[in-house]
Amino acid sequence: MAETVIAAATVGHPGFPAAATGASPTAGSAVGAQGYRAAVHELSRQEARRIAVDAQWLGADRPADLLAFVRRATLLQLDPTSAIAPSADLVLWSRLGSGYRREDLSGALARRDLIELDALLRPAEDLALYTAAMAGWAERNEGSAVARWAQANEACANDILARLRDHGAMVSRQLPDTCVVPWSSTGWTNNRNVTQMLEVLVARGLVAVAGRSGKERLWDLALRVYPDVPAVPAEEASRRRDARRLRSLGLARARAAKHPMEPVHVGAAGEEAVVDGVPGTWRVDPAYLGGPLQPRVALLSPFDRLLHDRKRLEQLFSFTYVLEMYKPAAARRWGYYALPILYGADLVGKLDAAAKHDEGVLAVNAVHWEGEPSAAVRSAVDEEIEALATWLGLTVRR
């Protein structure tokens, strides 16, 4: 009976091969809201890892192109650190391999196949899932400190919009600060009135990032940047975002603590699952149940989507990771910008390396293994380090 429940849930699901249902994990059942018996998938820890890795396109079967990957992943996180390479480039190289070139990403941005929203690059068509929230920003934030501040400085907002309308895309330092009430915070935005006002205007769907001038963002009117796509109603958009997030993660919690930038919860998307030895229930995308994973090595950006939920990382992979570039050198265990090392469905170590372009080398300081690796694992990881160096146009120095 358990196998029948799973097969009914998976056959015909987009991207799921019907022949794989025979390899599905066991399942219990729970009575749903309409009285039917819904599958509760019982996953081993290794199967849960396989699902998470498969969802992030980290098996031997690589995506066809950059857009194919980002559409599944839903986003690329931007970060200016480039101790080895910018994070978005590392993420794309780890999926696409040696054929990926940085100009592929800049080309996708220039064509507006991808758009930047809240320091995340998203497929342009996904804007439809956010425009309803933008339109409802004022109502949703009524009475909040940021809404009161924005209302007090409405003239400043209008000045910024007028300047962009008349002169086109600009960096923030070119925009007038006519705020009568300064923005006050304990963080880096304290008294940065224009920066904060731009964030409010982005949240309201009036302004968008149009590109970059060096490392500075170029701002323009949203109607000149965003694609003209019909808005999806707010509740439906929320359900679709949850479903797409689960598709990108494979396995996630229905509810989770607030997470910086992109949420890590998926609501009612997918089907219920439990993982052996891990407390609580999960939601799983049935598209990934029972499918094979052709293993390979991957060197991951610290901002990789597989890693961003640190609690999930520890529960599923028994892997602890801290980005240590903000720590004093003497306090670092793994290095300034250590890359987690994936082998198959296991995180087996961390690579402490740095790209020294002036010397023409990828300097490998250490490989911190999680346990004693086999000769095959060592050899495969060494080959991937060489591949990384070649992609960067460097040679390896140990």
C-alpha cells in the first residue's frame, strides 16, 4: 500500500520519470483536510541529501544553459567578494562547468533575461510573482517606522523619481538628498537617506536596478527596466513562490524562522515527509523521489543555495559551515573564503584557496576534510581544483 501511495503522487509529475517510481522510499499516510489519505514519505538521511543535491542540479547531469539553471534555482545571490571569483560566477561554474564564461551572465543581464531584485538575480518572468506585493507595500506597512519615514520624505521620493525620469539611469550619489527627516538606524544605512529611499521605491515597484557602473548599482524607473508582465494575485503568487522554492530545494520546512533575503520555508507546497533521525516534518517535491543521482565533485560558493539554510545543512548533511572572512585571521578554522566540497550527496570538506591573478596562481592553502577521504575522493577533488584553476586562467600552487 505504501508504494502505491507514492506512485500515485509521483507519476505524471513534470520532470519525474515514471520508471523511477519503483525505487521510491517507503511512506506512511495521513488524513488530509478533504479526508483523503495523503502520503507521508519516509526518507533516509542519505535519500534526503540526494534530493537536495539533485534539486540544485549538482549531479553529473548538468543544465543546458545559464537560464535553465536559474529558472530552477529561482535566484542567484550577488556578493562583491571575489577571493576566488564572484559568488554568482562560482555558482554557475559549479553547475555548467568549463563552458561557462562570465560574459554569459553579463549578457543575460544586458538582455534583461535576468533582473536584479533585492541583491538577487531572478528570471525576468518571475517578476509577475512580486508585483502584487509591490503594489500593496503601503497598505502592508501602514504605521511602521519605515512607512512613516517615507511619508515624511515624500518630496524627496518625488525628486528622485523626477531626476530618473528626466536623466535616465544614475548611481545613488548622483541623486538629490532632499529628505527633511534623516533615516536613523544602528546599522550601515544610518543617515543614508537616498540609499534607504531607493530601497523603499524598489519595494513599491517604482524604481529598479538597471545595471552596474563598476560596483555601483545604476537606478532607473522600474517601467523602463522590468518586463511588462501581468501581475499574479498576491495569494496565488505566494503559493507559486513556495512551489518554486521547493522545486529549487527539493526538501524544506513548511515553516521556518525569518531568513535574510530569501525565505527558506515553503508552506503547503509539495508533500509531507519525515527524515530518519531528524525531528519534525518536511515538505518534499515528489519530482525528486526515487530518482538516481550520478555523483560528481563540486566546489561550492559560500553563498550557494545548497548551503544558505545553515540549520537544514546541519540536520541533513551533518555539516557545519561559517563564512570566516569577517573573523580575525587567527580565529579562522577553515580560511578566509573556504569553498565547501561536495562529493556525490555528501559534503566531504572545505577548500581554503585564493586566486592570485598577479602571480598567475590559484593558491591552495589547505583542504580541510570532514573525515579521512578515500584515494578516489582525493583524486576527484584534486581534478576539480585543477579544473577551477583552468577556468580562472591560473595554475594550482600548493
